[in-house]
Amino acid sequence: MQTIYEKNLAVLKTKDPLLALALLNCKPNQKFDVFMDNDVANFNIIDKESNTPLFMGKPLEESMQKINDFSPYAYYPYLYFYGAGNGVFYRLLLGNSQHQRIVVIEPELEILFIVLNLLDFSSEILSDKIIFLYAKFCTYHMIHSLFEMDKTSRIYSKVYDLHIFNPYYERYHSEILKLNQYFIKAIEHSVISVGNDTRDAIIGIRQHIQNLPDALSSPTLLNLLENLKNKDTAIIVSTGPSLTKQLDLLKSIAPYATLFCIDASFPILHKHGIKPDIVFSLERVEATARFYYDTPEEAQDGVVFAITSIVHKRLKDSIKRGIKQFSFRPFGYTNLFGFHQYGYLGIGMSAANMAYELVVHSRFKRCILIGQDLAFGDDGTSHAKEALYGSDEIKPKNSEEKLFVSKYGGGGEVETTRVWKLFLEFFEKDIAQTPYKLEVINATEGGARIGGTKEMSFQEAIKLIDTSKPKTPIKLTYPKKSESKKNIRIAKEKCLDIIAYGTEKKLLVEELFLKIAAYTEKLEKLNNENKLDEIDFEELSSLSDAIDTIKKLFEDKKFNNYFVDAIQSYIFHQELDIAKLVVKYTKNEIDKQAKQLEWIYAHKYWLFSLAGGMDCVIETVKEALESWEENN
């Protein structure tokens, strides 16, 4: 029969192998002693170095008092703590079904060893109801992953707090501050990633559907990956200020390395007689098309243009030679069509992020970055010389608005922008999560430091490339016309289903909105007449239940795929404020009724926004489908 420790450790081996290994090598009774009482839940832990107990009084009494003091947090789904204590508090806290996840960061491995020897958390660890983290192993990326485990954790960003377990842990002040900054940075990244402008998503849906006939007639992403298999080195060429000084070396190595070039770098490379293998475009905006139509058509010969299905029509039409290879960005509305052979690239926010994803999917052995400054040059320039929109396309901010990140090579900081910082964070996250051993070399020799890369001069980096024989060209295969026609027909059927399904669900949302609007009008009338004692709380409860039913739409995969990408920006930002209401503690029936009234008012505009967003998607799909008829 397994001991408590063996049960906990067996589960940790699957959930957090690094922590499990550390615990296996942990030597007990080095820094801490356990003081046991007759009651197994009433044990104290003594710090032998400072002769300090974790609990100054009776541990069980303090744990029970802490549970009582924590009652205002009874409705919080996600809780974050620094310090495991003796674990009893968390064992009690897990009895509240409202808590979906409790994260506990412990600075002392020996304390985790003691807790997991005496208390069984195995089922809760397995279900992620509780996550124990060893502070020494905590990185920003580990903290960030907590907000990627499900779709709801980031909704509670505005009620985040890192609770210090008890006064004993205050001695780890500097580490607590560092971890808290990781949490804040992770929350900020998660919130910004959602976006705050639904117009981008609507444009993306329209252009994705408009481009589907061309996309489904192009070589697949799988076909491209097949052609890139077993290649050694990819060089991702971006357009930062440092690119200019690398061009001569790039030209010398171009016949041997696979050149991944972002669209803005394409005209610059052409001017210097360098032909990239693949050029990437992922944005929706028309301005990106200029990188193609302002460059001579012969520059496109022999080049693969890896573009996403959401690009502007003018960009697509400006590529007249070479090979257009469409892929889908990993959005719900692209996934729902089921053409997985064309997806999915572009989870990041820049063409360079997209290029790195392809490097990883293709299993290159080495990736070299150049021109990836993600910061202003020493002279204040934002882009390389000869950039189409000018080397000073983006201007540095005023002194009070300046944003800085660590400098390439260390030894200081460089000025960046919020957007570049987001690109940087996507790079660092992607590098940290690369599923195999990929050598990533940052040979930019300027700009921002990219965590997880090896910094090396470009001159040294290209010495690693095999120059014994030239690279072989990429040759893609187009799908059969019969297959393309079949897929286009399937795509049209899916679009018609979006319209039919969406119209049905939108009607339900609109009906509830009208009921709530009428109810709130009655409330306001009762308030004006000083008759609030006549409030119909049965109707209030019924409307609350109806809101919950509508919210369950977000658990429907079909609804998510059809609508969430378009509506999530403004719905998400409303949910951030609604979350503060969800966790609001109610002591009695009056508090509960007041909370219900706030809930109804908060969802009046929420329902209005939801119906409006759904309607916009439906009309956009109709409009995009009409373009198929116009082009045939």
C-alpha cells in the first residue's frame, strides 16, 4: 500500500517532474524539524537555523482562524499564495467547491517535503485544484502558463492578489516582490493578447472567408513542412535598424542557408541582390501590400510567399509570381472549417513570430535571428535603412512615456515600444516552449535581449552553416482541382451554418436583453416612487438563471469557434469588471439580493454587446460569401 508521500509524489511525477525529482533528492531534517501533537493536523515546523516556528501559537487554531479570516475570499475561483505552512490551511480551503484552483509557491523544498509526507493532496494535484510550486524553479514563463491553463483564469485578473501565508514568510520579501512582478507581467500579457478592438477580428473573418477559394487552391502548410524537413539552419530576417550592417554577410551565406524573410525585409533584400526562400505576411492591413507591389515582379520568381488567410485582397493580388502558400492563423473561426492541412501559424503578433513557428514545426536544427532589434537604434531609428516606410517610421516616445527592456549583450537597457515588447514576450514564450532542442542564435548585434537565445555575432554564427553544397530549392505541389472544389463547397456550407446557427442564438440573447431592460425600468420606477420593498425577487432570480443559461453558450465549442474571436475583446473587458462582482462576499440574504441586482444591471449592456457582436459576424459572413459570386 502506498504511503501518503508516495501517492503525492507519483502524481507530481506527471504534473511537475522537475519538482518531483527535487523532492526525491531532498534530505529531511536539514533546516527544519517537525513538532508533532496528538492531533495529526496540529503539527508545527521549526526553522532550526533561526529557532523560529512557522506558527507562534497552536497551528490548528491558527489555521482555523485563517480560514475564518479568509471568508471574504469564499467566492474567488483562483487564489495565489506564497508559503505552504504546514499545509493544513490548504487542506481545509479545498473543502470550498468555489475554489477552482489554488496556487501555492513555497521557498523551502524541505517544507514541501514535510507537507507532502503528512497530508494527501494527490487527487487535487492531479486535477490541478491545487498547484504546489517550488520558488527556486519559478520563472516568468511558468507563472504565465498558469493563465493559459483555461479560458477563465485571466478573467479574474483584476482580483489577483499574492497572499503571504503568515508572518514567518515575510523574510522572503525580495523574492515575493520578484514573483509578484512575474504575475503582473503575465496578467498584462494575457489581457493585452485578447486585444481591445473587435474591428480587427471582424476584418479578419471577412478577409479569411473572401480568401478561402484561393487558399484552398494553394499548396498546403503540410506540403511546405514536408519540403522543409531535414534542413539544418534557418535565418529569420527582420527589419530592425541593425539589419543594414548584416546584408553583405547574409548575401554570402544565402546560397546555403534557408532564408525566412518577413515582408518588410523583402524589398531591402531585393535591392541587395538577396533572394529569400520564404517571405511571411500575416497582417490584415492593406499597407502591407506595398512591400510587394513596390518591388519589381521579377523579385518574386522562385520565392514562396507564406501568407495567412486573413491578409488584405490587395496584398494577395500583388503577388503575381512565385508561389502563394496560404495558412490559417489559430483562431476559432479558421479552425471551425476543418481544413487542418492549412493550419496553423501566426499565434504570435508579428511575421517574425510566425516565421519562428514554422522553423519549429519544420524541426530545423538551428535558427539564427538578424534584424530582430525590437528596440530603437542608438540614433533613434526604428527600422533598417531603405525600409519602405522609412528608417524612422516609428518615433521614440517623450521621456515620461519611454519604455525600456534589457539590452542585447547585457550591460544596460534600450528603448522599446509596447508592441515590440509584446513581440519580444511572444518570442521568449515560444522559445521557452519549443518542444525539442533547437539552437536559437540571436545574431542581431543590437536592440533588445531575447531571453532563451544564444547571443553571437553574425560572422561567428554563419561559420556553423554547412557550405559544402548549395541548398535545394523548395518545390510545392498544388492540390487537385477536384479536391479544391470539394473543399470550397464544404467551406460554403460552413458559412451558411454560421448564419443559421448564429441567427437562432442571437434571437435568444435579444429576447433576454429585452426582458432585463423591462425589469430594470420597473426597478427604476419603484426606486423613484420609494417602493423598493415591492421588488419581485422571484423574477430577479429567474432572470439571473436565464443569464447563466446564455453564458453556457461560451462552453459550446460551436459558439466559441463561430463568435468568440470577434466578440472576445469587448466581452472580455466587461467580464474583468463582472468578475469583481462574482467574487463579492455576501453575509446575508439582503447582501445576496443586492448582489443579484448588480448582476442584472451589469449584464444588461453585456447582452446588448453580445447580440450586436453576433449580428456583426453574421452580416460579415454574408457579405464575404457574396464576394465569391462577384469573383466567379
